Amino acid sequence: MKPILIKVGAFADNQITIIERCDPYFNTPFHFHPECELVFVTESHGKRIVGDSIESFEEGDMVFLGPHIPHVWYNEEEYYKGDENLKARSVVIYFPKDIFGEKFYGLPETKALTELFHRAQRGMKITGPTYDRLKPEILSLPRKEGLERIISLLGILKTLSETKDCYYLASTGYSHAYNVKDNHKIDEVFKYVMNNFPKEISLQDVASITNLSPQSFCRFFKNRTKKSFVQFLNEVRIGHACKRLTEEDWSIAEIAYSCGFKNLSNFNRFFKEIVGKTPKEYKNELRLKEA
């Protein structure tokens, strides 16, 4: 996935940059930067891509990203239709991992922070009691200034360094090596897939976006994403199917067809490969949790 290198430092003069976003939809393209990033989504839903991970996100999504991990948040299709009642809101905190200086990180007491930044290079979704503890801290941080802001950030990092209430987003050993050319191509492919996955999508359709032949596009996409385009498309479709199984009382066949699968057996096979259980097992587990 070909992200854009963004210079976060251009947003503000100080080293801790806090942005409260309120837009019709999240409009940052697939990108990466050397700063760490803590994201708390306060309103909206859609798909989140971090490294080679594709997941749905919704209000309350809390993610901590280490340096240089490619990422993007795409809203669902309805957010792009001009409905003034739909907003994409979030609190985003950027800071360089060496913000406190080399000597600070050389202390035995700060070893856990160094390990945190290393682990966060895969992206971390925060859950459980740690989530409940950090939510008010993150929401109050934009109103803090000076030393109070620094102390609060350090407290958040301490909590993250000690917690087990999280799971990692990118796969073990994930790494990337991107150059700056063709930055827009993968982002345009992602957007096209997010908007058209319920329909039939051919290799010719997506190859034309990148001005490549289908064969060249397959090599290009696999080289950037470490997965085939068909695998990526199926992951997006299965992710949407999981969301529908959670929210809508449709039959499994209806959900399969609404997500772009023309064959129920293929849907069941891909669902189990990606999720680790059948759609029926997934739906039954949801019912047990709600009971």
C-alpha cells in the first residue's frame, strides 16, 4: 500500500501537535510520518487500514501508532454524499518519539517507553480498562497547555507502556519500504474499492486507475501490499459482512450478496479463512454476548 510521507511538523510550531478534527469525512490519504500518533474517533464510522490490517472502525475507536506505520481512516459511502448531519470527528495527537531527549530514554526507568514505541510500529488498538482510563485523558488534552500538557502526555504513555489491554493491528514482522512516486495510485485504488466493493470489480477496472495493464497492476499491488488484489478485496468485503452481521437481521446469504459475493460457498470459505470461524458461528457468538 503506497502511502504519502506527510510532514506533521508543518501543522504547528510546538513538538506536541493536537488536532480536533470535525469534517464531513476523514480526508487524509493513505500516508505515514516519523511522528507517533494517538487517534481517538469521537464520531463516524468506516474502514481503517494500518499497515497490512483492514478493520472496521466506529465511534470510540482508539489507536496508537508508532513511527512510519502507514495508515488511513476511510468513512462509509454515505459520508461523501453531502449529508450535513454526518460528521467525522476525532482527537489526534502527534509527537516525535524522541520528544523527551536521548538522555531521558537512556534511563533504566524509561526502558518501557522505548519498548512501547517499538511495539507500536505495528499499531495498537486500545481496549478494556485502559481504554476507559485513557478516554477522559485524551479528550481533555486539547484544553491543556505548557507543562501540564507534557505531563499529561507522559502519563498516557506510561499507561500504554504498562497495559495488556490492546491488540496489534499489522501482522508480526510487518515492514515497508516506500518511495515517493506513485503515491496517489494506491490511495485511489483503495477509495475505488471502498466505494464499489458490493459490485463486481475486475482487474481491468482497478488497473485502469493506475494506468497499468492488469498483469503489471497485480505485480505493483502485491509489491506494495504484500497481498494480492483479490485477497485485499475479499478482506474489505468480509470486514463489511462482519459489520452487517453485527448490526442487521439479514440472512447470511443476503449479507454475502450485499457485500459483493456471487457465490455463498465462496463467501463461507473466505469468511472462515479471514475471521477464523464460519458466518453462522460468528453470528451465534454475537447473540450469546448480547444475551
